Amino acid sequence: MNREPEYEAVIGLEVHAQLLTASKIFCGCSTRFGEAPNSQTCPVCLGLPGVLPVLNKKAVEFAIRTALAVRGLIAAHSIFARKNYFYPDLPKDYQISQYELPLSTGGFVEINNDGMARRVRIRRVHLEEDAGKLLHAGTMDRAEYSLVDFNRCGVPLIEMVTEPDLRTPEAAAEFLKEFRAILQYLEVSQGNMEEGNLRCDANVSVRPTGTAELGVKTEVKNMNSFKNVQRALEYEIERQIRLLKSGQPIVQETHLWDATQGVTLPMRGKEEAHDYRYFPEPDLVPVEISPAWVEEIAASLPELPAERRQRFVQAYGLPEYDAAVLTASKALADFFEECTHRHRDVKLVSNWIMSELLGYLNREGKEITESPVTPAQLAALLKLIQEGVISGKIAKVVFEAMYQTGKSPEAIIREKGLIQITDPEELGRIVDQVLAENPGPVSDFRGGKEKARTALVGAVMRATKGKANPQLVNDLLREKLAGGKVHPEE
Amino acid sequence: MKITRREVEHVARLARLGLADEEMERMRAQLDAILTYIDKLNQLDTREIKPTSHVIPMTNVLREDVVSPSLSQDQALANAPDRHEAFFRVPRILEA
């Protein structure tokens, strides 16, 4: 979707993800979300004088896991740095981060964009601490005062920076989804943008298509959903192209995405914020990561989204698209595989999950983890279809009831009396009756109108409320219409 | 001269220091003397020496991921110049 083919965008992303440790990165305070304000702080994370931070080992391991998953090179020797700036969510007036000698450099993530596999290079992955949370009385620039909650201050973050390898907002969103899936598969972060435990900033510039020199870039912040990332980038790219076309300069500055107005606006009052005066953090000694430690973590890595997608295509014969949908989250892929362990017809399983289950869940904005239907129940339903107990059509009615009530398919079929009629004698009587009541279509059929039979099949289905076995209906109709026994002898 | 008056003003602004005119010049002279002294290091050949970030020969001081008790809300807020319920209260952040 490029409305301005004479220009191309160059996008690099900076992604922050909260790590799922129990305690903060440099102190023992809990990282639990949603607790009473300022109830999870201590002298270390409040930046009181005379305290020493001590690094959380698990945060290091989670960062190494992530770096290995994007095929980064883990640094044997890495150090922390102070990033100095004043902001009320930062009690020490510096953030402990990494600058020179980050934990990992290089690597790549493969994404599927426009039906093509593309490699997005990773520049670095490093560890840092999160800042506190600010609440503004009214809008940020008009608030009389702001309130600070330091519970989040010191929660471990990984920062992942890509090379400027992305060319479209769609590719950026695609990359972000893939990276989130990786984090979730690794179980190192919840990766929920709306809740703020996954955040994304973008560096954007445009240039005439086909040229190599980079244009002046802006940084776009405050995009708190995949959809907003895409919308904000689309807006910013068009804004820059408009400026270039009219011969105006692009100013290198930070813009905030305003989702309600659908625009990016330059951020005021932070002109000098980029002069961070990084220097090595004297309170934390260097981290040395031995090859043995890296190997131990590498050996514990789970199957990653791309590998699982490929396996779903190869082992189950699923189309690429289906495999991509089913592996988008680890929980969904687990759900699917649990069904396939109980039911052999993989294609049937995937169809039911994709069209029925995900349909219901998406309508309610729910995740697979909130599904009222369990894999065992779905597999049981599919078994009932395959054994001919119910038709595929009735199964959809049963499924809806399963979704609404969480009951087993057997219970619903019993309660609603939905068992398929497969007895030739019982169904034969119904067919006879339908033929007697529909002399028109019967004579049409006999007069050579093959189509009239479809109307008769429909009439039988109506008479049985959809419970007739369709194959048997067809057989019986063929036999009875050919035999001429329209009216049973009485 | 190792440092200009403009640079001193810039650094002072970054550090949120309001310096009077004569203080500005005094700081410039002192910083200049410090930088001149430090510059002596440039007389040494350090090509074969790795940058030193830490002088103590220690690495990997790590803690296990175990939660320990936090301060109470009142303890945390005890030194706050201003508070609102259990929040720290601060002046408006961005310029209007």
C-alpha cells in the first residue's frame, strides 16, 4: 500500500519489554502490576542516598534468552551505564541502562511481509530499568500538577533496537507482532502493548525511492497498540512526504502520537533531552557471561514461532496462512496441538478453531486463554461429527451452546435432542411422508428436472430439524424416486 | 582553553544549575584547569590498554530473583516535599 511510489520510508524500531521476574532488576521489591501506589518501593528504587543496586540474575538470563532467540551475539563482557536526564518519574535523575558494551549485538528476525520473507536486522539487545508512572491532572501540557507512582520504577526491561530495515508501516507492525510472539514463546514477557508491558518507539525518515542517502528522521513515541503503530507511521510518513514535496525542511525532533486526533505532534520542552551524558555505572560491576552459561540457556530455549509455523506446515500439511494464524500466540498453538493429540483430522481441527472458535473469541475481544471451550471438548465434538452422531451443520449449533455454557458436546446433544437420524427405517418413514406432501417437486423430478431433488432434500432436513444424515437422505430419495413407490401402500 | 563559556552554560542548563555571571566564569576557569590536568593522560600511549570502567577486579555480583519486603507507603513518602494521597505530587512537567 504505497500511495507515493516516488518516495520510500525508512523505519527503525526501538522496543521495550518488561521482563517477567518476580522482583525488580536492582532490588527485592515486587514487580506485581496494579498494586496500591508507592507500595512497592525501597531506598534502592527510590534513589535514596547511600544505597547500592544489585543485579537480578534472572533478568540477565531472560535478556540472554531473548538475545539468543533473535540470533544475537552475547557479549562476554558487558557493563551498565548511567543515562542522565531530569524527569519526575526518575528519582535518581539517571536511568541505569547499557550504552557501550551492551549485553548483545547483531542478530535478525524474519518476518513475512507482502507474501515475502524479509530479514530485519537487530542492532542490539540490552537491559535497563523502567521508570515510575506519571498521572497528569488533565492533559499533559495543561495539568497544574502531576502525580508519581514509583511501583514500576526499577522493573526490568529489555530494549531491542532494529537496524533501519523496515520500509512500510505494515512491515513495522508485522515485525512487532513477530517479536511479541518470540517474547511470549520464551515466557520472558507478557508482551501486551495495551497494558504497557510492551512499548514501541520508531525512527522514521523518507527519501526519494531508489536513493541511498537517509533523510532527516523524527522519533515517534506513544503508540500503544499494533494498530496505532501502523496508523502513526502512516501519518508521519505522509507528513514528511508533504513537507519534502513543498520544499520545507524536516526537523529532527520527537513526536507524540495522538490516537484520538490521529496525528503526531512535536513534543515540547525536551529539546536538550538527547544529551544524556552516558558514563559507566560505578555502582554495578561488569557482567561476564561465559560460553557455558550461554550454552545452558541456549539448550533451554523452546521452539520459537517461526520454527513452530514451519513444523505446522510440514508435519500437519497446513497452508502457510493457517499455520501463521495458529502460531500467532503460544497459547493458541498449544490449544491446537492439544486438539490434534485427541483428534487425528488436523485440517478439521484447524478449520474449527480458525472459523468457529476464533470467530467467537474475536467478536468478544477475548484471548484463546479465555476460551470457554477446552481442547478436549472441541476434540469430542469433532469425533461426534466423524462418527455421524451429528452433522456438521448441527455441530455448529452444538458448538455455539458449548461456547455459551462451557458444557460438553454430549451433554448439549442430549439436552437438545440433536442426535442424527441414521436409522434407514426411521428416516425412510420421514422421506415417504415428505414425498407424499410434495407431489409437485416429485413429478418435476420424474419429468427430468434433476434440480427438484434438492428441494426434496431440503424438505427432509426441515422435517428433521437438520438431524437427518445427509448421505442417507440422498440414498433413500434416489431409491424411492426411482422405485416409483411414492405412496406407501396402506 | 579547553572549555568555552557556551559549553559551561550548556552543561549548567543540563544539570539545572542557575549560575550567576561571575560564577559562570569561575566555573569555566576551574573546569578548564581540571581538563588541562586530565589532558596529561593523553601524553601516555594507551593503545594497548583496554578502557577501564571499574577499578575493582570483580564481576557478576548477582542476586536471586526473590521478593523482599518494601517500605510502607508512608515511609516511602516521608521525605516528599508534596504528596496527594499515596502519590508524590510534582509541578507541571512540560512547558505550556
